[in-house]
Amino acid sequence: MIKDIIVNLALVPDHDPAVPFAASIAQRFEAHLTGVVFVYDPVVAPSVMDGVSTDWIDAQRRESQALAKSAAERFEQAATAAGVGCEHRIVEATLGGATEMFGRLARRFDLAVVGQREPDRVSPIDMFTEAALFESGRPIVIVPYIQKQGLTLDHVMVCWDGSKPAARAVADALPFLRLARKVDVVMVATGRTRSDEVPGADLGRHLARHGIKVEVKRIVADDVDVPSTLLSYAADVSADMIVMGGYGHSRLREFVLGGATRGMLAAMTVPVLMSH
């Protein structure tokens, strides 16, 4: 059951697709929505610190505060338009502290929503995604920067490889899957299938017992091109959402994404629900 959602509000001067999409999820599940926007001091390399004036730093801080206020106002407007209960927080922190704090905050929510970074825009949003994925213990939904419409569940695609992260993602996605008109469980054959993996047919039967209309599909891909294969299939069937495990680990407080996860986050064109 999804009744409490947190969304990261990006420091951008214009549209943040994660906000209306999070509002649409909250509307669908009659959930409360909390928006969090972080204001952090500009990061200045030590090699150029002597050449940076305090006036410049203050100006950058004021600009971030103005962007945060604007993000909070857009959030309130989107939540009000969707008719959902909401609240927002503006938090001052260092950049590293902000991402860690978001991961910790997400632990007390049912779901975290973050946006995808635009390819040509310098933004720390990837760090928020990784912190929520690895530190929250909760599912996250990543919203493509090109997303225009709210939550749609006509056709959901589940990426299944029999792993623990994939199993966690399926369990976390059940509220969405129960509402979906159609669910495809997609397995990618790469020649690396392990003998201890749970077959897709077994997962299909499990989901069917939850009253979910499901089909099991098996597709073939090169070992190095699994993300492209999955995204191509999603486009062919007009999938509205992708469910998959998030792979990677934390090394000396630095998050390291697995190749398939990194590739999916970079090229996704539909919302992706991930769990780790």
C-alpha cells in the first residue's frame, strides 16, 4: 500500500517532470506527498578558491534560494491541482550532505520519486537517485526528463533475472502491478543464466495469484547491450512503466552503479521503478 510519498524537487528554473508525476501517483493511491528541495553552497575547487569573492558566493547562494522557493511553489501548485495532501521542506545543506539526507529521509516513506538528469544540464540529480536507491531501503521511481503525462498503467514491463534486487522490485511494485491492465515479465537471454535463478514462469504464476494479468516473454541480447534491448522492447510494446532491480554497491561512501542500471538511467524514456 502506498500512502506516503517523498519527491526530490530539483533546483531548476523551469518545469520539473518529477513533480507532476509524483502528484499523479499520490492522486491514484490517495497518498500524502512531501516535497523536499535542498539549498547548498556553490562548490568551489580549492585551486581557484583564492580568486573567488565572498560576493560571488553570496550571489550564488541567493540564486539557489530563489530557485528553491520557485520549486516549492511549483510543487504546491501541482499537488493542489491533483487534489492531494502535501507539504514541502526547504533544507540547507552541503551537496554531499543533501544527497545523504534525502536517502535517509526516504526511509520513512513508502516511495521516493526523483527526476532523470537532462543530458545537457549540469545537475547533481544523479546523486539523489543513487542515494535514494542505495540508502533508503525503499523503492524509487525515476521520471524521464521528457515525461509529459501522469501515471499510466496500461502496460507495465517487469525486467526479471531471478536476482534478489529484481525480486525486491517486483514485491515493491505490487501496488502498481495490481492496477495495471497488462504486465509483461521480460527475461533477457545473454548466455549467463545461473542455475539458482527463479524461472520467469514461476514468477508469472506468482503474480497471477495476486490477480495480475501477466505474460512471460524471453528475448535475446548481447551481454553488453541489455539496457538497449530492454528499452527497445519497452518502446515496441508501448510500456508505460518499467520495473527492475537496481544494481550496484557503496564503496567508501561513494555509490557505484552497475552497468545495466547506469545504462537504463541514462537512456530511459518511460518511468522506471527500481529497488535495491
